Amino acid sequence: MEGRTVRIWPRTDPFLLAALPVAASSKLSWHYLRKMATYVRTQDGCFPALSWPKWRHIACGKLQLPEELAWLYIETFDLFSGNTPKKKLEWAECLSECSSQSELNQQRSRLCVDTLQFLLFLYIQQLNRVSLRTSLIGEEWPSLQSRSASPSAREAKNSFQNKNWDCRAHLSFLQRHLAAMLELLVEPEQLSQSGHAQPESQVSLEAVRALSLVLEGSLHYRGSVRPVHRLLTHNPLQTQAGYSKLSCSFSLQQLLCCLKDNLTVNPFALCSVEEVKRNLIVSNSNLAPPGSKMMLMSQVFKKTVAENSDALTGANIKIHRCSHAFIYLLSPLRSVSVDKCRDTMVVLGPVEISVHVNSCKNVRVVCVAGRVVVRSSSGCTIHALTPTHPLLLPGNSDITLGPFHTYYPSLEEDMASVGLAVVPNAWDKPLLLGTEGLVPFPHKSSSSPDPACYRLLPPAEFDSLAVPFHMNGDTCDVPGGLPPQYQAVLDKKQEEIQKWFKSLQEAHLDKEQQGQLQEEVETMFHDWLIKTGHKRELSSLAMAGGLQ
């Protein structure tokens, strides 16, 4: 590795955070995205920035996507595209002030995204498909009648493979599809009649800037990380990439060859998840540039892990194959993936982008997050405060959604640092997303989530959660409070406690009776701790020794 001078690699963010962990709709095949690329460059108000109304017209009118799915894509792109915390909080405030659907639509119409980067974002939704055998020759635009039949259960299983954390899969994807992605960036007049780029085609510098969404690199080993367009416009790559200062453009063929020749695996990524030994925490925080911090927590078993540190702040976290564990990560985080865990509780600081729960069983996750995604999991409970609709993907069963119900002293400060507010809060309004889009009620197929796969937590089953660590800060209650029906349950329990103490005072017990009562209560409490599993949690907390 050290012998190489220039290196270009896949950026972590778009593949880890922007590619939805579900096999992409056939409506996002190269054929239709190429048509969209031509359309946006020839229509007023679509280029270089694409507004929500224009994208809605293309998605719903041309691609035949449901409006909520169209919004999901542009919302996801905006979520990870680098808005400042201040801008995110201002956007949340505007959305929370909308009192009707028309006001919400009006506010949404103000959202604009970079057109070319958004095209690339749509293309990399193909990441989690095993095969891209979609024909390059198809209808003028997809029709409602062209939707393929739902695949069998085995086909649905084989058509999906979660590659969001697999840096080698990111590299392989770009090696195979970089040519197609570059063709999306070529101006329409440089295409042949069949819609393909020609040998003499040029790619503008503006278009290559969009490529920096997925690529970055450095000029030498341990050199500073730069966007790919800055590497390509300076020596030693300028000539190799066919860049002309006169026309501010690149030769398509030379650019493609240059990128492939210098493409390598991301040097900051944590790839070998399955090779990590039990009870090991691995981090690249001492080497990675901003936005590329990663931490892997693997196979924690029957332990409590409690962390609050600079190494966590802004990091992408993967909690992998943990069981019978209690995990507290109480710092502002970038993203969290809870993967293949069993009988575990995970309490998180505010997560800027997303929390993914994948292939888990009997896991409880408590979080404030930009988005929550659950796939192929059973018996899991998600207590969330989130401005976006939770996404329930295929393979889930017995999922419970509840309100966020805890706090720690610096929580509100941490939320502000990543741009998360208490409103809007859509924890109880999930979207069910299958391979061909959102699942209407009632609908069920092998490639789509079952509408009966989740429930909202009944208030009668609700209780609060205390974070058992001392920290500095001003937060002393659940941010934004609890929904009234859940707060009423806690109020009633508090009333029962007050009644108990009042009855105890009025009983006028002597010392012997007080001793007998105390012994009986302690015995019942001990039995309750064992029955609920809280005894194991308390023992684990004692062994953890406090917040690290």
C-alpha cells in the first residue's frame, strides 16, 4: 500500500448511510435513470438543482413511484448530504409548524438537492441487489402494468444481501458500475441515438464534482484526504484523466481508465467484521478523517458496556453479534447498526443519520435518530424519537414501537450538536417498504413486509427507563415529554406509590411489624428482579464499574 502514490477509494457515507438496505426497485435501473438524466438537463428548473416538486413529477409521473416513496428518496439524500446542525434544526422547526397537509406540501416544496449527485444517489440504491440484469432496452417510461410479479420467498431472500458495511463490496460495486455512473453525468448531446456515451464523449468538471459524492482519495500514503475532482484536476492525475483546462472537461474514456487504475479499498474502513474476536471493540478514530470514524463492537456477551468519549462522537458504530448484553453509548453519533444481536438492550446518544436494526431477536433499542430502519428482526422493541417515519423492511415479526422514554444530563446538548429536535416526532407512523416500494394496507407477499409485523406499545405495558450513570449536564427529563397516554400511566403509578406510603404511615406499625414488612417486601422485590431479568442487569452494571 505504501508503494502507491495516488489512491482513490469509495467514500463511506453514501454506501453506509444513503443506500437503503433493501433491494432497489426496478424503476431505478440504469435505463430509466439515463432517461431521467436527459430529462432533467432539458427541462427548466431541474438543473443544476432539483426541487421536490420537480422530482415528484419525474418520480410519480414518469417512473410511476408512489409519492411517499419519492419523498423517502429525496429525504434520505438530504439527511446525509452535509447540512449543518443549525440548518437541520431550522428545517425541523418549519416542519413542526405545519398544521395541515397543504402547509406541509408547501414546506417540502422548498427542498432542493444537487441534481447530478441525486442521480448517483439513486443509482447506488442498487448496492444491495445481487444482480443488475435489468435490460438496457425497455419501455419509454415504466408503466403500472409493467410491474413484475412478486418473487417467491427463496427468490426474495436471494435477491438481498446487506452490503452497507462491506467496504470490499463498495469497491466491487464501483469497479463494475463506474462506467454506467459516468454515463449518467454525460450531457445529452454527447450521447448516441441509443442513449449511450460515444468514444469521444467529454465529461464536464461540474459533472466530475458530483462524482465526489462517492469517491475521494489522497496524493500519497497518509496524505490529506481530498474530493476526487480536486485530485483529477492536478498533477499527477490531470494528464492521465484527460483533463483540459481550456474546456474544463475530461475525456470520458481516459477518465474512466484513470479512476479504475487508481481505485482501491477505503483505507479507513473496518471490513473484516466476521474476523473480529469475541468481546472486542475496534475503532479507527485515531486515523480516520472527519466523517469516516468507525467503531465495531463485536460479540459482547453477558456484560454491560457504557461509553461516553470523543472516540464515539461523530462515529459510525456497528454492534455485531452481541447477546445478553447491556450497551450504553452516550455520545452524539453519526450512525448505528445493530446486527445479528440477541437478548440485548442498546441505549444510544443522539444519532445524526440513522439507526439500523438487522437480523436481531429480542433486542430493545432506545434512541433519538434521524431515521430508524428495522429488517429481518423479531421480538424487538424500538423506543425512538425521530423526525422521519420508521422504515420496516421485509422479514420482520413482532416488532413493537414505543416513544423515547429516557434521558441523560447532556442529552439535549448532544441533540443540538447533530441537529435533532424534539419535533416533529414520527415514531408511531412507520412506513412498510418492500422491493417494489411502499406496502399498502392490507397487502402481503414474500418480498414485502407483513402489515401485521408491528404494533404500537400499549400504554398499559409502558414504563420509564433510567440511565444509571452520573454525568454533567442540564437535561433532567425526557426531551419533549412523553405522549399524554403514556405520561398518564406513569402518573398513575406515582399515585399508587404515594397511596402506599400514606397507608404505611396510617398503619402505625411497631418496630417488629416494620421489620417483618420490610423483610417481606425485600423478598418479593428480589423475586421480581430474578423474574424480570433485572438482577442480571444490576450485577452486570456493578461489574462494569461506571461510565468509561
